[in-house]
Amino acid sequence: MGPGSVGCPIVPDSSDLEARVAALEARLGAVEQHVSTVGTDASAARELAAGADRDVSEVRAELRAHTRSLNALRETQVEQGQAMERGFAEMRARFDQTAAGMEVIVRLLGGQADE
């Protein structure tokens, strides 16, 4: 308020007050709309988070199943490897027996050739 004006500086005149109240009411409507939108967005975000949680749980369950399968496969491969090693050792022993038998045959045949 300038010099010579009449009225209280804290309370504006009534025409200005009506315009300000109308502007505040308009802004209040916009704020209410925004709050409603935020509430809807928050609800959608909660639904998405719940879906993501279910998806993660399913992936974890599948991962556990895959891990069990891989462990079973490893155990089978270890057992098969051990069986192969035993089989190879048995074959080597039989080859050694065959070689020894062949040596005997060669010696016997060699002795006949000398006669």
C-alpha cells in the first residue's frame, strides 16, 4: 500500500480477495487431481512390484531345479569316469596277460625253429 491509501495492509480489499480465493480453489482442484494420479500410479507400482516378486521367485525355483540337475549330472559323470578307469585297468591287465602269452608262444615257436 502506498502513502495515502486506506485500509489494513494485512487484509486486501474484497475484490482482490475474491480473485485470490478463486485462484486458490483452482489450484486446489489441480492438487487434488495430482494426488489422485499419484495414488493411481502408486497402486500400479505396487502391482508391478508384486508381479516382479512372483517372477523372481519363479526364477529362483527354476535355478534351484537346474542346480540339482547339474549336481546329479556331475555325480553320474564322476561315477562313469571311475567305472571307465576300472575298465581300462582291467583291459591293461588282460593285454599284459596276452602279451605274456604271446611271448611264451614266440619262445616255443623259436625253439622249434632251432630244431
